[in-house]
Amino acid sequence: MTAYDVVVAGGGPAGLQFARELGARTDYRVCLLEANPSLADNDKSTGGTFEQVIDGFDVDESVVMGSSPSVVFEGPTARERLAIPNYVLDFPAFLEWLGEEAASDGVDVRTGARVTGPVVEDGRVVGVETREETVRATLVVDATGETGALTTELGMWNRNAGQRGIGKEFEVSGTFDSDAMVFRFDHEVAPGGYAWVFPGDDRFKVGVCWVNDFYERHAPDDRSIDDYLRSWLDRDDRWRADEIHATHAGAVVSDNSINQRATDGLVAVGDAVSSINPLFGEGIRPGMESARMAADVAIDALDAGDVSRERLAAYEQRWNGEKGGDWRLQRVVGELLYDFDAGQQDEFVRASGEFSRAGLDRLQQYELTLRDLLRLYPARASDVLKLPRVARHLA
């Protein structure tokens, strides 16, 4: 048995950023446990992101594989270029860099250590079990992603109530005739979801994702996500794919993010408690933001010698105040967006092209107003039939 002040379960962006915050800002003994043999093996993200991550978390340029000045939204026939600067991370290198940053500040980063459950004594979390040992800590952090290895067992998060989705991408060398990050809303390419192309300096990423419920509704046949991805890669004449160098794939469980994020002795960050943005599915930025919010509260709690839920709930309250309301409303819009017919997909794309500079900033920061959302939404009389389904997200 080993003991630390803080143990972080999971080495994705959220867990690594939490460890990085504690390492840089305190002298507490911190251990991070990652199940994979290396941090780079936890390679489930597209790596697409924006300035809030690059500048806000001082990301080293060595792990950025490309940037572009614009985002393009496409429908089946519509196309709009939006002046939203963006970046593409070399995601495995990004994870390794975050780990090196944390380790340089004294964090014990341990790979090949799968957390299997919490250790609870007298109603308080006091450590974690791995396949090899018990690791005790004053404070435990669940950053195990959509499996929610600790939050689900503790009854903090019901992952079975969330919507499930999958995504897959290829990292390709060749040529891509674009200087923009592309998102395509088109059931012929990605039924019940969207497809993307992210340009890099010498490679580009092509991917497809969908929400399972809407895939079942809009897919013309039972082709797999690999079939759809390879079909798009082969038939779009904007690129030439010479070689597929890597494949990234992952699953997601999404809800409106208003979940229990703290209990006695534990906080949960990232997708261990569904922090992913429910409108466009971005996970890196909200995961790292949740980690920073949690770290702020955790440091105060550790300094005060009080890691009770009452003390740690300040993190939960901050998340719900800054993100929860927006995420709940955008969850409703996402429920409608991925169920649009082809005409609505085109109207949605055209409406995005009418946004002002301030509107694009709100779109990129996920701070859309109700008026913005109504402008983006191409209503149909038949949508009334969807109201009972989407109302559950407002509860």
C-alpha cells in the first residue's frame, strides 16, 4: 500500500491538467495513475482545439501539428466559411507533454496502473484500488473518462442515462486542398452526426462521428463507422490520401453535465462526469477547464484540512454556474441538430454564415444566447413531435 496527498485516476487531458495544476501550485504529494502502458496510448481524441487551450494552458508549440484561420461548416449542398482560428494537436505528443510538465513539478506519473474502484471508509473516499495495490490519499480525483470508474460505483453519475456516440478518424499523409478546419453535417457521410477534416502541416485528419440514437434513425443501411469513414476518404476529391499513418477511435457518453462532481474525499473532472460540450462534442477544452476549476477548490480544501463534500461542492457550483446552464440548452439544440433532415442541415449551415464577429466569438466559446440558438435553428412544424424527447434535457 502506498499513500499520497492526492491520487488522480486517469491520464487524459483533464486528469493530467489537474495533476499539472497541483504540481505547479503546491507541495502536496500527487500521484497520477494511467491504465495504458504509456500516456500516448490514451489516444482517443481528434486533437482539434482553439486558442483557449493553446494560450490558456500555455501549450508548447511542439505538440501543435497545424493551425488555420477559419472553420468551414458544410451541409449536403451549403457551405459557409467562419472566421474562427483553430489548432490541431498531435494528441499523443500532447498527452506526453502534459505528463512531463506534471512530472517536472514532482507529480508521480505511473502508467500501466488501471484503477478498478474506490476505497471508502466511513462514507468517505480514502483511496483507490488498482489491479496490483491499494493507493490511499487524502483526496481522490476521478478522471477516468466516459467509463466513470469511480463516479459510477459511487452513484455520482448515471452513465446509462446519457446519450452514447462513437467517433473514428484516420491521420493521413497526402494533399488536402484547404486552409480551414471542416465540419460536414450530412447524413450521407455521417448519419446522425458530423464528419470533419483537420489540416496539419504535413498530415491531415479525416473523421466521422455520430450519436447512436440518430445513426439508427438516419443511416440508410447498416454500414459500420469504418465503412462510412473509408467511403468519404475515397470519394472526396479535395484530397489525395497517400497513406494512413494512425487510427484514433473512441466512445462518448453525453448529458447536460449537471451532475454530482464532488463527494466526501473525491472530485470528478472531464468525462468521468460528462463535461464534453453536447452541441459539437469538443472534449479537450471543457475537460481541462473542469480540471482547473476543481484544482482551485481542491487546493483550498487541502490547505484547510477539509475535503468534505460540503467544502468540495464549490467546484460543482462553479461548473454549473459557468457551464451547466449553457450545456443544458445546447444539449437540447444538439438533440435537434443531429436529427435534422438534409434541408435543415443546409439551413443551419447558411444561418451560421450570417453571424457577426461577436456571434462567432460566442459560437466558438459555447456562450450562445437563446437568440443565437433560435437563429441557427431551422424550425419545422413537425418538430413539435420532438418536444417530449428534448424536454427531458431541461429537467
